[in-house]
Amino acid sequence: GEFVEYVYPNNQQAATLWYSDHAMGITRLNVSMGLAGFYLVRDAVESALDLPKDTYEIPLAIQDRIFDRATGQFVYPDLWQDASFGDTILVNGKVWPSLDVDQGKYRFRLLNGSTSRTYTLSLSNNDPITVIGTEGGLLTAPVVVGEITITPGERMDIVIDFAGYAPGTEIILTNSAPAPFPGEPGIGVVPDVMQFIVTANPGHTNPLPATLREVPPLDPADAVVVRPFELQQFTDLCAGSVWLINGLGWETITESPDLGTIEVWEFINRSAISHPMHIHMVMSQVVNRQAFEVIDGEIVPIGDPILPLPEEQGWQDTIQCPPGQITRVIQKFEDYTGKFPYHSNTLELMDHEMMRQFKIYCPADFNKDDIDNTLDVLAFLNAWATGDPRGDFNHDGEINTLDVLAFLNAWVAGC
């Protein structure tokens, strides 16, 4: 009978967002029971584009479930396990639904709302899919693909064109991703997602815009730090095993970026499954991915870095981190100070400690005691005078009087 009211200023560009429960240890249960949903943000830039809208814009939340065939109720494992894969696909809460579509373009806002399952989606007639956006908004231009892979918690903004089909044509949205992912081809696949039936009605036939939205690239050279995060399973005396980030749990905070700074985070996947890593409060860009090997306990990159796919080159908050690879992402910490989580969006693993916190500080709070006062000035001057790397406040690679001026300006400005 109680509630808590939150206010969201929505000071960001148009995006396909979603919300879900995040209670440690029971998120997978609460999301499975329905505590999740879409949250669409719009703005004038997106509204000015001639994209399919109104009845031709449809959010699609894709989930997998197991049903008790006698009662129709959901079935979920009594005890925690690494993953839970349903044998039935639901879209917007309906089992294997069918949608009548007009002869034209539809904009589908996709959400992988499953707790563990990844989907590789394509059309049964092998026609193309056009990707126009990711979690943080539109891409710079449409990207035409044959299939898309979407991991738990990811969103993808796509357009499918049903013009030119004979009335009554049936097209299936199919899935080919193994479970677990990437796994073995054909293992654990639930192939059918939903059906489209083409009608004789005319639809949205205008061409898509050739350009969508500017996505200013973040430069890794501007990053003040590169942080490694090892994703790994460990043995545990109580539970048998536990999934951790850098071997640490929720209570330990080791990442403390300053407001306004840019960082590169490296997710080093030392497991055999893909991890969809979600960083709260920021939108990231994928820099690259690179294979690695472990030599005497140290992570050693090998081979050439691999650039992100064209459909990944936008703003994202959930990043696919394949096994055996370092996935590098870059983000700028803006707007707010405070504590925020980052975690795997495989909810079974998130519930088993694969969720941690970072804390964004005001740059004026140099000693990071949550108070901006003269002690911060003294702490900075001590670091500056002793050659502490933190004395390079303007991050130009040198410690000199320019850093003193930069710090004093930040200290006076506050946050």
C-alpha cells in the first residue's frame, strides 16, 4: 500500500528506454512477474524526421517463459541458477502473436526483455531489416542488415517495409540464437517469435531519411583513465559459484569518475557466454573489441582490435561483450553526481553479485569526502606539489601552474 515518487527531468535526446526492478537477489523474479516496461523519450529533432509514426510505430517487448500447461501459470526455477530459458516466446505479453500490417513501413521499437535469452532476429522470407537506432537514440544514418542480435536488456529501433507483398502474405519474425549464447548452433533455439500478415491497405510508403541524427564520436585520446573490468565466475562456499566483476561485490566501490570527464571501460569476458553489460546514468559508444589470452594471470590483448558493427555505432547503455574478448566502451560522465549501478543484464547473474556501483564526484571535491571546502584545495596543492598524477588536473600530460588555475576554477564553480 506504499509508494515512492521519483521525478525524471528527461534532459536527454529521444531514445528507446525501459525500466525494471533492480533489487539485489530478486530482480529476475520481479521482472519475470512483470516489473518492467517501455519508457520512450521524444524530442523535436526526431519528430521533424519523416519516420513511421502513430499506428506505424509499435514497441515490441520480446520475452521467453515456461508455462504450466495445466494452469497457464508461469514456471520459474525454485533455486537460483546461471540462466533460465523459456520454451515459449511472448511479444508484449502474448504468446507467438500475429499482427496485421498495411503495405508500407513500420517502425518497431525492440526490447529484449528476457532474463537470459539472446535473440538473433530475421525475417522468414530473408528480406532486409533497417536499423535506425540503438538504446540512446537514432543512428547517423539507416543501416540495412539481414539479421540483428539483441541481448537481454538491449533495445533496437528498426524499420520493416511490407510494401509490395500480395495481400494475405505471411512473414515470420524468426530467432536463430542458441541458448546459452553464443553456444552451439541449433542448441536451445526457440525459432518463432511472431507473425506478420500483410493486408491490402496502403501504408507509410515515404522513403526513410538518408541522414537521421548526429552522433558526435568520443575520442579515446580524451579519456582520463582506462578501467579494466574482468567478468568471471568464481567458486563460493555457500552457493557453489558466484559471478563477479573484478572479483568484487556490490558494497565495494572502486570507480569514482569526476563529473565532466571521459573514461574508457574495458569489459574483459573470461567466461564462455556473452554478457550484456549495462552502465547506468551514461550513454556509451563502443570503441572496439579485441581477443586476449591470460599469461601468468595477466590479461594480454592479441590480434587486431575489431571495430563495432555499423548498427552498433550509436549511443548505447547495454553493450554486448562476447566471450574471450575485451570490449572497450567510452562515455562521458555528465549532469549528475552520486552513486549509480553497472551490471550484467543477464538477470540471473546480476542477482548473483554481477552488479556493482560507481560514484560520480564533483571535481571540486578533490579529496572525495562529499564536501567541497578548503580541505580540497589543500589536498590538491599537496598532490600538485609532490608530483602526484592527480595533480595533472587539466589532463594535458603535464603538472604545472595551468593545473592550479584549472582546479581553482572548478573549485569556485562547484557543482
